[in-house]
Amino acid sequence: RLNPALTVDSQGWRALSPDQGPFFKSQELTARLDYEIETRGKRELRTQAAEFNHQAAQEMRENQKRQIVLEAKRLYTRAALAEANLQLAQTVLGEIDKIIVLNRDRYAKGEISGSELRRSEVERMKFQDDVLAAELERSNAKSSLLAWLGFPDELAAGIELTDELVSDPEKSAGAMQALADTPLMGLQ
């Protein structure tokens, strides 16, 4: 229920004047008591509005939690994707190295020219650049994840990701369906 309000007002009394006179003769005091009387269900409506505000605050908190979890998953997925890209780039570089060894043997036997061998060695440099770019992306992704989690001192230290990316299309379709079935902010 609403609380009553008591207001006291004083007029006419001069605090720093030497010819002040008696306190109650030189001023006017006014006392006022206010109390709101609620009619026609105002209290129930006010209570209902407060409950709605409370529910909205809870939903905002749930939304913030959902966004925090989503951001953590996004950063972790970015780091896992960078790790997978690095592994793929290293695998491709290893295969190119095998091709170069094969081309050197073919060159030694006279099956290909020296320019073909050099062309394959130049192509290897492009794949080596891809490996370096993938290493940089992995480092940046892990650093972003650590910084977001609040471990800025551990940025130089490496972390190992325990989960791998889902490569099975049926599993990824099931995960996407489960994500689509999840109600947003607790609302259905």
C-alpha cells in the first residue's frame, strides 16, 4: 500500500535578522498530510505492472545469459575452425611436398623439364603461405577466446581445444534442428 506523506512548511521567519521576535509570532507554519486513496482497482493494476516489470527484467537477464553463451560458442567455434584449417593446410603442404619429391625423381629420370620442377616448388611456397596464414588465424582466434574469457595474462600461452568440428552432415543437421527448436529468451 502507498505510504502517507507529511509536509511541514515554515514561512516568514528570518534566521539571521537581529529583530526576529518570538518564534511563533513572526512566522507561519503549515502542516499537510497527504494520503492517496486508490479507487477502481488501481492497486491491482499497479501490482500487475510491477509483476510485468519483474518478469521483463528476468527475461532480459535470460537474454543476456543466452548472448554470453552464444558469444562463447562463437569464439570457440572460430578457434576450432582455425585449428581445422591449419590441419588441412598442413596436410595439403605435406601432399605438395610428396609431389615435389616425385617431380624431382621424374626430373632426374628426364621425364619433366627443370621449369616444371621449379613451378611445383613455387606452388609449394603458396601453400606454405596458406599454412602461415592459418597459424596466424588460429593464434588470433585463441587469443580472442582467452581475452573474452578474461585471461589476458595467458594470451601468450597456448590452449588446446578439446572438441572438434562436426564433419558428419547428419549430426550437423540434428544440431541445427535442436538449435532451431530452442525457444529464445524463454518465450515460446
